[in-house]
Amino acid sequence: MVLSIFPDKEKKPADEDLQEKIPDLFPIWKEIKEYIYNTYPKVSEEWNFPGVKYGWSFRMASKKRRIMYFLPRDGYFQVAFIFGKRGTEAVLSSSIPGDIKQ
């Protein structure tokens, strides 16, 4: 299992921490966030610490519905999109490459 690059529960990550840990990818992180804000104007964001096993992750939500998670890793980050049943079916039946669907 790959863990967050931010394992310390007492220190919530900030943009400066991301710039330090993933400097080449931070502009992409910001671009994705900006796209979500433009698409969902009432979006909220928060850092979440589910436990020492996972470390800090970043999530965005519209009202009470989660939209996506950013998972910062050593040298990269993962993005997990959250779809409802119809969205999931649409993605799985699309021509999106299988590794992205996974």
C-alpha cells in the first residue's frame, strides 16, 4: 500500500507543503482544483486524516456529495473521482482506457 507523503496527524498540509513535496506537479493539482471550482461553484474542500495507515488526503465536495479525492504520494498524486450509479455506468461503458477506469 502506498501512503500519503503527509503522515503527521498534527500537521495539516498546506499549499506550501505540496509545492515542496511535488513541485513539478503542483500546477496540475491547482489546475484540477480550479476546474472543479469552475464546474461546481459551491464546492467545498478539506484535508482529511483517516488514520496513520493512510495519512492526509484532500477531498472536494458539492453540498454533502463527495466529488473527488486527491491522494498525495512520493513524486506523484492520484485523483479518485466519485460517481453515482448512473455516472459509474456511463464511465464503465465509455471508451476511456481501462487503466483509468480502474
